[in-house]
Amino acid sequence: MGTTAEQVSLHADKVRAAFLARKPGSGAFLNAVSVPGARVIDRALDQEDGTTVTSGTYTYVQRFALTVSSMTG
């Protein structure tokens, strides 16, 4: 949430970059995501609805998808 469309867009860029960033050379994700009982094997931006404003409050909607595998499988 923010007070301007530009502000929420900049925050959305930071979230997207942090969630999808990879370590140079290894291809591994830079920031770990822990899922109890599973191993995260991939992640992606699933949906991006962008900026909306309601009663003067700006929001930016992004949805991410995680692909996981069982720890035993």
C-alpha cells in the first residue's frame, strides 16, 4: 500500500526482484523460501494485476507460484 501509484509500483518491483532473484553463476534462488515438509524447486510470477486505488489508498497486486516436491519423494 502507498500514497501514490509510483510508490506502490516501486515497492512491487522490489518484491518481485527479491522473490525471483538468483545467485550469479549457480542459478539458485538468492532468498530462501521455506515450506515445512517440502522442498521448493521453482517459483514464478503467476499473476500481476498492477495498481488500483480505493479511497485514496494505492495497492499493487502480484501473485507468485511455488513449485514444491515432497521431502520423501
